[in-house]
Amino acid sequence: MMHSPNTLFQLVGDPVESRGKIEPPVMSAAEQTRLSWARPVRSAEELPKAYRPFIDALPTEGAFPYAMITPTFAGFLRRETEKLVCSVGDHLYVVEKVKGELNTTSYAFEDIHYLEVGAVLLSAWLQIRGRADDGISAVTRLKFNAVSERLFTPFIGKIRGAADYPSAIDRETELKKFDSADMLTFKFKNYARRSILPGAHINAVVSQPEIHKTVVKVLGHAFQRTIAMSHVLILTDRELIIVHDDQDSPKWRDDTRYGGVWNYVPLNKIAAVDLTEQATGLLALTVQLPPNDHVDVLFLLDRRAELERFVLQLKSCLPNP
């Protein structure tokens, strides 16, 4: 039986006729991947029309702001919708289309008290927590393909106050402090180095390997549940930095997990620090943030001495210890 060439091969981008209906063009794998990339917007002409009223109302003094559009990700439990992100002066704006209307969340950079930056394989995200301009505590999550992660560096730098750091401190001298610290693995050492801003002074480091709990034993085999991921805490003169594995990240053959998560907490936003022993036999470091937010980090009891020293140094660095 002879087949027409058009029966076996279809050019990508051409509509496909099936039973009298025109089907949408088939997208290549590369085109589908690019849909997950965040994309920069450099002018009003590149901006989708739905966002133009918001941009027109911004006090930009004629200059188009640094802006990015994050993609839509379908999902049942965690669906991410398209968002416009831009910074103007000392403010960060996040605009989302909700039921045909624009929902805007704006933060003064100084009112952001927590930043999470995550990257596992091709999945990357930012989580921002702070007090929005309407006075209400807000949480914003931005998800995108890790290929476009570098495009968010200007936002991350402004949130962390990178421009305000002095240039007199020698960066390589500071980073050498990690050589004598327990960084768990070479991966964590590199991740720790990556987290330090030029001009930052490193005061202390404490680490904790992955914590497991035996759930049941069957025929001599113990089945365990992960209680806490491997993590390293770094105290600088301005930030508490927590670098840890992601619970959903796969493992290499040597049990090292792919990717990582960086949490940045400004010291001037920490209201209190508590170290308590739990009934489960673990130590819990709790960092209280405004107004009712907090970060909890777990440690095994054998880390008590170094953790207590770390907490003392942390408290001594707070604006109001």
C-alpha cells in the first residue's frame, strides 16, 4: 500500500487535519522546554497587553523597569500562574492575572525578611516572604526553568542589599574560612562559597548531615524516614544563610543529592533566636521573624556544643540581642 509523503511526515508548525478538523501544530521538545523559561521584557512593545495598564501607572520617570515574565506551570496541588516581576527604585512588584484581573503584590526591599533560592535539575524557584505595601504579610513564589535563573540575579541582589556591601574586605580571604569548617561535602563547600556576597564577613559555620528515623524493621532491614535534609548554616555580618538539600531532589550513586536550596535571612529582621530540645531527641533552632513568621532548623544532640557556640555568635550579631 502506497502512502502519500504527507501521511507519514508532517512539518512542525503546520496545522494537522484530522477527520475534518484542524488540529493545533505539534510542538517540538525544544519548543516545549522554552515555554518553561522566564523571559525578559525590555520595552512596552514586548509586554503582553494585559500588563500595560500596570506598567503605565508605575513611577518610572520614563525609563522602562527591569522586568521578567515567569511561565505558567500546570499542577493539581501547586499550580504556578504566569507573573510579571519588576523592580522600580526601592520596590519589587509581582503582578499576576487572576480571573481576568491583575493582582499586584508590592514590597519595599527593606521589608522582605526571607528569600529562598532553589534549583534542582531544570526546576528553579524563588520564594519571597515579607510585609507587603498594604501592611499584610505576604509570600510570593516564582517558578521557572533553571536555564533562566541568571535573569533573576538583579532581583536577588537588591533583596540581599548587595550594592550596600563594602569593597574593602578581601573575598578570597573570607572564603578560605570554609576550608577549615565542616562543610559536609565538596558540593556544600561550593554552594556555601556561591552564597557569600562580595564584601561580606563570615563569622561562623555549623552543619548537620541528613537526619533519619527508623520507622519499622522487617527481617533485619530497617526502613527509615528522612526527618531533615543535610544543611549548613553560615553567619555573616549581615545575614543568616541556610544552605540545604531539597527533599524532592534525587540522589547520585554516592548518595549526594542533586541541586540545592539557599535561604537568606537579614540579621536586622531577626526578632529572637531559640534553641530547644524536642521530645524526639532533636535540637531545634528557631529563628523568629516579623510579624509571626519563623524558620526552624533541626540538629542531632551530638551537635549541641558547636550549635550553642553558633547561637551565641548569632545573638551577639543581632541589632537588638
